Amino acid sequence: MKKKKKVNDGTSVNSPLLRRSIQRMFFVFLVPTFAAFVIGFIYPFFKGFYLSFCSFVTTSNTTFVGIENYKKAFTDASFMHAFWYTALFAVVSVILINLLAFLVAYLLTMKIKGANIFRTAFFMPNLIGGIVLGYIWSMIFDGILSRYNTSILMETKYGFWGLIILMLWQQVGYMMIIYIAGLQSVPEELNEAARIDGATRWQSLIHVTIPNVMSSITICMFLTLTNGFKLFDQNLALNGGGQPFKFLEEGGVVKTTEMLALNIYSSFYGQNTSAKGVGQAKAVIFFVLVALISIIQLRATRSKEVQQ
């Protein structure tokens, strides 16, 4: 018996009638989202860019000063110190986080017992806010260092490695999940072919597995790199920019473990209200810097991705 052909009455999601109606009224769905995007991102971005060329206390009362704010930003010793300190932190954290996350993910995809429990345990620190983590780890580090009559605030090296340990503890689990997804997508036939050809586990990892998870490596490197440069709440809570201070001859102060985001915040909301324009100029420089580094990293790693 022939089956009756279903008549399209125009109520189906894929019906031409419904699609035409949606296409005619697309602006009803587009306008609210576009308006929110303009109000929440486009307008503040261009407003902030304009303010970086102004001296102001409130955004409604500004005086145009040209590139003066940018000159002050580039000659600010604390800003330049924060830049190199953040760059060093970003490099070290990107390498360590990705190495540890990939290693954990690789081990957890080898069908060991309790793998799901370990995945959950490693991922859980990512659910805790940065401010809370900063204060928790600050107490942990001070409890350990008190035996040596010091604290995380008293030496720059402790502040740096404290931030590294905190970020490892928080982000390794999140990156591990991404690497597990990438490892599970590698075709098993490729590993079998490598074993048949006599490749060792190490050779299979280098020549088969890693090239096939380059898309996951691209994502994880992008996230860890941008997170490293944008780090703020953990830096604020763990050591507040750090001690000891370096006092400059011209009267300035350099906080030895202050990163870029915290330096911008301190400039904008500090006691010197006339420095808000300089803080805004630093924010624009910061945006351009992170955008350029991210684009370079994405282009470099995407060029090595293997199409499956």
C-alpha cells in the first residue's frame, strides 16, 4: 500500500510560506539585538576612543588635548613595567597551562578508571570567581610563607609565581575539556595505521595526534593568551599590585606585580582625577595590543591545522 504524501499546510518550520514571512519581518528580530550591540559595545567603544584624546573628570565635560594622553602613557614607568611584567606572565602561563591541560587530557582519554570523576574534579576550580580564588590563595600562600617570615606581598617573585599557580589551578581544567574534545575527534584509523607501521606511542603523539588537534590548540592558546593579558581580578585580590614598591626619582611609584589591566584601573580611578584621560589612552593601547597579539597567534596556529 502506498503511503499518503504529507500535505504541507504552511505550518511546518521549513515551509516556504513560513520562511517568506520570517524573511519579510527579519528586522523585528534583528533590531533589538543590533540596538543592544550598539548601546552596549559600539557606542562605548568609540566614546572611549574619543575620550583618550581628552582631559576630563566626567564624560560630559571634556577638553580635547590631542595625543598628550598617549605621550604620558608611553612615558609612564609604571605602565611600561606593567606591560613587560604582563608579557612575561602571559608567555609563562600560556606554556604551562597548555602543557599541563594537554597532558591531563591525554591521560584521561586512555580509558583509565574514574576518568569522568577526574574530569569533573579538574574542571571545578574554573567555576569559582577570580576574586574569591585570589583571596583564598593569598591566605594559602601566606600560611606557607609565614614559616620563612615573609608573605606573598613582600617579594616580587612570590607574587609572580603565586599568580602563575593560581591561574594553573583555575584554567587547566577548562582547557583540558577542550583538549579532550579534540583528542576524541582524532580518527582511530590513523593511530592504528601508525601502530601497524611500527610507530611508537611518542611518534604517534607527535606526528598523528598533535597535528589533528591543532584546532583545539588554537582555541586554548587564544583563550590562555587573552586571559593572561586581561588578568585583573586575581591580580587585585591576590596581591593588589604587589610590594615592595619602586620609588622613582621623579616622584612616581611602580608596583612590582601590577599587571596592565590593574594599572589601567589604578590610573583611571586613582586619586589624581586629571589622569582619567591617560587611563583611557592606556585602555586603547591595551585593546590594540591584545587584538594584534591575538590575530598573530590565530594566524600562526591556524596555518598548521589539519583538515580531516
